[in-house]
Amino acid sequence: MSKFGELIDVEIPVLLDFYTEKDNQSTAMHPILRDVAAALGDKAKVIKIDVEKNKELAEALRVKGLPTLIIYKNGEMKWRHSGVQDANTLIGIIQEYV
């Protein structure tokens, strides 16, 4: 979990995407997240976290529905959403924290 702390304790917004390859909605988010990452460049990070490989972290953050999207900045959770979001909405929300 200490690596997770290093991941989210940064000055730029970090969008975490909790997903699994077995979930259609999760895989539908992949191209959307690529667009978000490309649009924001180095102003934000987009990190995908496979819940199958990171069960402890998913449980600690109480991730139930997939995909679950969480934005952190300076180690603090700023925004959370379960379910699919479109690229423009995500970009707008992340820009509030840039």
C-alpha cells in the first residue's frame, strides 16, 4: 500500500480507473481514458488498476461497482464515480483540480 501513497500524493490530479477485463463497461472505458490522458498531457495522470491483481487496495477503497473512477490530488480523494463516464465530462472534472 505504500506504493499507492506515493502514486496519489502528488501535486497534479491522478485519475484512478478500477477495472477488470471481465467487465464490458470497464473495457469500454479504455479508449475514453486514452483520450482523457492525451487531452490532459502532463497536467494529470491516468492510472488503470486491475481489481483482480489489486484486491486488497480495491477492498480498502470499498470499490464495488466497475468501473470505479477516483480522482486524488495531494493524497486526498477529490471525486469518485462508479460507472462509465464520457471523455469530455472527465476532462472537465479533472481540470477543476489542475
